[in-house]
Amino acid sequence: MRVHSGHIRFDRAVTWKKLVPAFRPLFLKFLEESEQMPVDPEILGVLVEENLRDLRQDRKPEGFNREGSMRMIFPISRSVEFYVYSKTKTTEVTRVTEQLSRVLQKYRLKHAVDWDKLRVFAEKK
């Protein structure tokens, strides 16, 4: 399936703080699968810690919103959710999103996965 974005929406019982134990493996899986792993381990440590600091305080994290093939974006929203985004339609977004869903299942975080739910793409259809 070729899509621009894969959305992971968490159950209402899931708070930002509840993502703390799963975040490091989730974030590393995203970077590995999207082939965006920083060469410098110090940079990787800073990226992970910045996000964990927000989650520990029950706030929305930054995610990974840098130029590259894919982004992990936590939108400003009342609900706990994030999406994997690519500028071009690709099967890679589907594969990466499904891998992230498996990580979340291991941590028993209830969630649902949707495809291409960004308003920009919904309006074009």
C-alpha cells in the first residue's frame, strides 16, 4: 500500500507519560527502519533524551521532524497520537508504521492505525 502517512492513535487511557517505557525502542525502530540513524551516538542520545524529558512531564514530545525521507510527528492535539510522514507516496511508510505498531503492542499500549488521515491529503481526494 502506497501512502503519505501512517497515523497511530492511542486509546483514551494512554497518556504521554505512559509512553515513557516504550519510547526509546519505538524511536530507535523508527530511525533504523527509515534509515535515518545518526552516525554520532551523542546526537542520538540528545534526540532521545529531549523527547523523553517531555514525556516524563506528561507533555507532547518533539518527535523527529527533520529533513529526511520520513518524519515522526506528534501533532498538537488533545489526544495522544503521532504519525509517520513522507512527502511522496511510498510503501515504506506502511512498513515503518506497522513496525512501530508492533513495538507498541509489546508494551501493551492500545492504539489504532490509520492511513493518509492528514487534512491536506483528505481535501485533495
